[in-house]
Amino acid sequence: MARKKRVNPMRIIVAAFLGIILFGTLLLMLPISSRAHIYTSPLTALFTATSATCVTGLVVVDTATYWSSFGQAVILVMIQIGGLGFMSVISLFFLVLRKHVGLRSRILIMQSFNLDCLDGVVRLIRDVMRGTLCLEGVGAIILSARFIPDYGLGRGIWCGIFHSISAFCNAGFDIVGTRNGLSGMMVYARDPIVLLTLAVLLILGGLGFFVWEDFLSKRSLRNLRIHSKLAIITTAVLLIAGMLLILFAEWNNKGTFAGFSFRDKLVNAFFQSATPRTAGFNSVDQGLLTDGGKVITILLMYIGAGGGSTAGGIKTVTVAVLLLSALSTLKGKRDLIVFERRIETRQVTSGAALLISSLVLTVCGALLITMREGIPFMQTLFETVSAFSTVGLSTGITAQIGAFSRVILILLMYIGRIGVTTFTVGLLFKAQDSSEVTYPTEGVMIG
């Protein structure tokens, strides 16, 4: 009897996300999905389905006015599945039906959350689902209470639920529409309840499920694992530093902060510091940011949020490890020691590989779009970083670019969500173990 061929778990993850995107594309193409009850073009449906499943938020048509209630529901389901991960949702059904979660499913969950071992995988999924339901529920109640006076009972509740899930999953889709010449969350730029509720949801969703589990089990910041400590500290530093830098860059900008009160400037600066990592809601027009504001936003988008979370980017812990490693090297130290623990060299090199590969992807994508569309490089880089980091912020060019450029953004969203390593090992290359052969060493000149 022939031995059963072993399936690469990374290929299953790649295929699962692709399957969800294609199925969502078919549903969004149907007349029932659009308000005008017309067939939607395949590229528009594919772009929207990819953006929803990859929890990005970039759109080529307005979500509030183009899509019907059915279409918006399809988008919301894809956001929830994309945010939590396909295998997490499947495992939830197993748990509800009291079925055993097999080894293969556990391995897939481990891969999708970037975990190092199988210990506690099922418990993690259970806690993730409970925490998600609780946080999204509380967020929906607060937002519904604010939206009902503006949209009525039914639509107000729907807006509360939609934006709570979209925020927690770091998707950035909104169904606010346009009012008084403002669109999206710009309508609520002077409403701290809405902005701060969304900010808290996206920060908690972006910390990462592993950090939740660690904190709930240890209940002490001192006893947390290194990953959790680095994730929390880096997130806090980025939020505070980002807010102060954006305040400085946009304080007198007539297109963004100039007309705000002091309180509104603080709230919007904090929101603008939080949303690029990686929610995609915008309370001010991103196209009117100063060059300094755009650079800060691009850097925040590129970094993203925590590993094993609903967010994208190269991740906060990756950046922290690389910076600490560089500092350690400059001090002449051989090993990277963090909180009295040694970080493996393999993890540092993996972080460097992710940094370089993502930089190449986003810059090359921006160059291709610039050459194709004739749009300034800063604007196209903003869009490609937003796509790869699954943010969804836009300077306004996504709806204007052609089919070729949209395909580039689709690929960047897809690769950014499933991960560069998962994409390359699962689709392009076969993982190889270099330990089988030991080669002689030879030095090179660095610097």
C-alpha cells in the first residue's frame, strides 16, 4: 500500500484563504449584493473580497452606497473569518459540536497563529473566541448607542455591529457613507466616543491572541513571556511616539488638524497613531496629510501590530528584536539578551529576511504603479504599504487606478495577510533543511 503523501500545512493555509476569497468574489458578483441589483465586475468583486478576507479595508467602490445589506453581510463574514483565521473558525465548530480537534487541525492552527508548539492550541482557540465575542459585543453596544440617534434603530445597530467587528479585526471597512461633504469616520472626527471605542478595539485586536492568553494566565506584567512584554512595550511606545509626531506634523495643517479644538487634536492624533497599525479607519483625509504626516503613517503601517493577531505589517516584536539586535551588535555583544533571556539568532535572521522581503515587495509594487499610472511615488508607496500591511488607509488613488495596478494591490494584500514565509514556502518553494550538509565557513566584510 502506497504511503499517504504528506501535505504541507502552509499550502493548506494558502489554499484556504484563496478559496474564501474566490467564494466571496462569486457572492459579491451577484445582483443581490449590490444596491442597484446589477452584476458587479469580477475585478471589483475580487478586489473587495481580497480586501475583506485579508482584513485590509482598501476599496474601489464605497462600501456604504454600492453594496446592499446582503453584500455588506458577505463582507462582514469574510472580515471575521479573515481576522480570526480559517482554521480557528473551523475549530470553533468542532468545539461547539464537542468533536475532537485532530492533530492536523492543531498544526494548521499553530501555523496560522505563528506559534512554536502545539501545547494549549485548543485552549487558545476557546479563549480567543470567548474574548472576541465579548470585546466585539461590548464595542457593538457602545457604537450602536452612538449610531442609533443618527441612523435609526435598525441601521444604527447594524452600523454598531459592523464597525465593532471591522475594528477588532483591524479591517477598516466602514458603512458610514458621506455626510456634509465628509466620508467614513471623518464624519465623527469630533466625536471622541466613536474614535476612542474604535481605537481600543483595534489596539486589543492588534496585540495578538497569544498576548491575551499569556496575560490572562499570568495576570502580572512581570511574569509575562518575552514576546508579550515586547509586544506591549513596543505598542505603547509606537502609540505615544506616533501621536506626538503626528501632532507636531499636522497641528497647523488646514487640511487636517487646523480647525480642531485642542481636545479634538489630541483625540485625532491618537487615532491617527493607532489606526495605521493596522485598522485603516480615517478621521482625516489621508491625501491632505503633510509629507511628514504621510511618512510617519507609512512607517506605522509598515510596522503593523502584534504577531498572531488580526493585524498585519512586519509586526511590533519583529521590529523590537531587530532594533535590540542592532544595539547589541553595536555594543560588541555576541548574543541578544532581552529580559535575562537569550533570543535565538535564527529568529533575528528571520526578522531581517521579513524586513527586506517586505520592503522589496512594497517598493517594487509602488514603482510599477507609478510607472503605469503616472502618480507620484509617495502616494503609490502609501497604497502599497497599506495593502501589504493590510491597513486600508488610502490617499484616494485606489479607486482611480487601472486593472494592472489593482492586481498588484490584490497580490500585496494576499501575501501580506498570509505572510511572506507562508506564501513562499507554501506556494513557491519547498522547505529545505540545511542541517543535512555542513559547509565550511568563510568571513565577509560587513560595513
